[in-house]
Amino acid sequence: MLAVVALALGGGGVWWVLGESGGDIGATRLRQIEQARRLLEAGRPDQALNQVADIRDDGPGAAEAMRIAGQALIALEDYGGARNALERSVILNPNQPQVFQLLAALALGASDAQRGADYLERAAQLDPNQPRTWRALGIVRHQLGESAASVDAYQKALALAPDDWAVRVNLIAGLLDLTRLDEASQALAQAEMLRPGDSMILGLRARLALAEGKLDEALTLADQCLQADPKNLDALSTRARLAIQHDDPHTAKALYQRLLEIDSENLGALQALAAAARAAGDAETARDAAQRHRDVTNRRRAMDDLVQQIAQNPDDPRPRHQLGLLAVEANQTTLAVDSFQAALMVDPKFEPAREQLRQLARRFPNQAPSGLLDRLGTNATPIIARPPATESETQPIPLDP
């Protein structure tokens, strides 16, 4: 799990041992910690762990020793032990943003997004000048459905790292979700100066024009975007909504079907497809969309329940495994990988999760799906997490319109 370390360290390396402010460290302990640091840096975590194994008090240097022990245990894939050591380290010395980043990575790797967000907040408070921390916090807050907090984190990340395109796009999408249209318009203008004609920006501009009631402009922008990127979800959704407004249910139905081929779990699109199909006189498609909507809603609710179980039972791999199985059922491969990896982080001997990962590897022999931790600290594809469904999206659709 090198990604865990990479997220917290910002690109590799190990921490230098710093003296604590509470007094001098005894010569023997100083030598132990220095040697442990060197061994960890040399890629020998087992020997580094042995160097600090007998430091169990709260005396000088103990926080550093627990920090080194936590890093060594991560390298040895003992994630439960690593979490315990790092939690002990921040109890002894709470002024350690890097340790809170590591704890966040461990929590996120174990599918505990709320705990991960809390740790990231602590890290950001202690060291507010790290854009990677704010970036990860924006992603996790989005995953938790906390749109305003997500936008705030993205704004802080972008102020520190204006070249981070993924953060810029996520920020604009978040502002549109919150209908903060003036801010979204300003952010889009800045993005267009950086990448004129970018299809992702065209799709977001189409969303903005539609929200502002500029229907002709929205149509032009959506069509331009789809010519460059036929799978752009913002453009497809905008184009479909315009077709509804123009009383063209046949076109709307076809567009929502295209959108759902890309994003099969989109509850809003399933609702809209059922309505468009009914208006087009296609009762069979309407019934199929209604049934799919019901299935997805039930699956999403089951997933939400499992997320709560994970938070309540952080040392139980079974809810994470069950979450992965539901993700496989929904063809959400990335979430499935995240969940099975999380189960193995909690219990490396939990064979059902390992077998599921083997099956996914056989299904995708030329594409090794990465987990959440591999993406949080990189300039990867924007918007990597789906927020919880809204109440309106989960309203049932009659099966017999």
C-alpha cells in the first residue's frame, strides 16, 4: 500500500525525526530513533520497527517512535497496528499534520469516509498550506454529500495549486450543484482562458447556460461538447433536458438512454427516462426504467446501511466485502476494488475479498483498477466519488404508468 504513504508524504520519502519541545531526549533513545529512521528510509521496515519496539512510555521521543512504528507497520501491511501506533503518536504530540494525513489515508482505505474527513480536517488546520490535503478533503466531502464543505476545500486547494485541473473542474461542478451561478461563471471564465475549447468546460458551460435560462446558448454549447466528447455527461443531461422543454420526448428518451449507458446508476436520469418514455408512448421502456430505478434505489440504500456499519465496526471486514459485492452488481468496478482492498486492510486473511479481487483482475486483464488511495493525491479524473442520493431522486416511479 505505497499509496497510503504517498498520500501523506506528498510524493515519497520519510519524515526526519525532530526533537520534541519538552526537553532533551536521552542519548540511547535518540540513537534508537535515528537508527529506526535510517532503516525505514532504506526500505527495511521490520528492522525499523524492532528499533522502537521497546518505547512504550510517554517520555521524550515517544511520539516520534510511535510515528515511525506506524509507518513501518503500514509498509508491513499491518494496518490495524499502524492505526493504533499513529493514534498513540498524536495523543502524545497532537501537532503532527503528517500523522493525521496517514490516519486519514488508513481510514479512507478502510472505507470510513467520515473518519477520514475528520483526520484531513485536523491535518489542514495544523498545516493549511498543503494543497494535497485540501484536494483530498474536497473529494471526501463530496463523497459524503457535503457540497458546500467540498467546494470550500477545493477553493483552498486551487488557491495553493492553481495548475491542478481536476480541482478546478471539481470546484466548478460543485458551484453549479449549489446553484452559486455567479461564482461558477467566474470560475468557468478562468478555466476557459487556461484551456480554450476544453470539452469538459464546454459541458459545464452548457449546464450554466441552462441554469441561467439561456436555452439557445445551452443547446449550442451542449452540441459543441458532444461533437468533441460524445460521452460527456453534463452535455448529455443538458441536451436531454432541453429536448423535454422543447416537447421532444423521443429525442429526450434517446439521450437519457445514452447517458445511462455511461452512468447506469444515475437515479435522476432513470426518473427522466421513465417520464420521457411515457410521453413518447413507449410503455415498455418506461416500465423498464421504473424497475431499474427501484433496483438502484434499493441497492444505494443497502450501500448506505453498510457504510454506517463500517463506521460502527471499524475492525470488521464483512461490511466492506458486502459493499464490494453490491458495487460489482452495479458494475461500479472502482468502488468494488476500494471495498475489497478495504476489507483486506482490516483483515489481510479475509479470503473472500481477496478472491473477489482475483476475479476482477481476470475480468479486466489489461486494466488494473486502482483504489481510492491511489487517486486522492494525484491529478486524476475529476469527480471520483458519487454523493448520496437526494430525496427527490429516490421517489419511486410507478411500474405501470
